[in-house]
Amino acid sequence: MTSLETLKARLLASAEVKVEYDRLGPVYALVGAMVDARHEAGLTQREIAQRIGTTQSVVARLENAHHMPSLDLVTRYAAALGRKVQFDLVAAE
């Protein structure tokens, strides 16, 4: 096991950490998909910002995943890449 995997396993052994990790998982997945799509399009944060009418710093904050992104901003970001956002509600485990 790599050191990152070892650290993750050790941290997730804590019930409190696991709850927070599970809560934030969808946010990190969404933001990761957004960044991947921007890279695939060959665009910079500044170029995305210009397309959605905001600043590069707003895009940087959006992509750092420290805060829950607004649905409006995510939708505009996706549209700037010629994409759309889809959500699924699935049964809780």
C-alpha cells in the first residue's frame, strides 16, 4: 500500500472523519470532473472565467472544492465547455 493509501485508511478508521469524507465525496467528484473537462478542452481558468463572466479567482475558488459550489455557477461553467450538468438521486446505502 502506498503512503497516501495508508494515510487515507488510517484517517477513515475514525467514524467522524468517515462521515465528513462521505459527505464531501460528491463535491470532490464534481469539482474533479469540472477540472478534467477544462483540461480536456485546453482552457485556462482565466478563459473559463471570461466565458462565464467572472474572474479567474472565482474559478480558482470553485476548483479548490473547499466550499459547496452553487448550482448556477456549475451550470455556467459546464456550458462554457459545451457541456451540461446531470444529477442522479440514488438510494442511500
